Amino acid sequence: MNDSIAEQFNQFDSEHPDVYFRLREMAFRLKRRGHKHYGIAALFETLRFHHALETNDPDFKLNHNYRSFYARLIMSQEPELAGFFRTRRSRGKSA
């Protein structure tokens, strides 16, 4: 597999749109509770945990390399969440 991480992310995101929606919902819940910022890594681990409890899908994997892509995507698609995640300058192409 020679696809860039951005291409891999885009393929994963198109195959698993529920990941975006669940991360977005968690972020909105935190924002409503008064959080101004939160870490995408914590949301990723929470999603992994819940997925393991709710399904019997041993092949589902959340690649930690996708965290920054999801953080940027959520903040760009949801104006209310702009700036919610702190990100570093990206070395790869954005999603």
C-alpha cells in the first residue's frame, strides 16, 4: 500500500462515516458541557472502547494517524467547533 496517509484517511472516512458522526457528537456534547477545548485522542480512545463493547467486529481498527485528520475535518465542517481541538502544523496533505 503506497497511498499517502491522507488518501488512506479519505478511504477510511468514506467507508466508515459513522466514525465522523460519533466523534462530532462527542465533541458537541463536551462543548455543551462548557469545554472550550478537548483532545481528539481522548475521543478516539472512547470511541474504540465503545465500539468494542457494542459490536463483535474484530477487524474494525481506528488508526491513530487519522486523529489529526478527524480533528481538522470536524472543525472545518462544524463552525461551532472551530478551534475546539488543538492541532499542530500538518506535515502531510490535509484531508
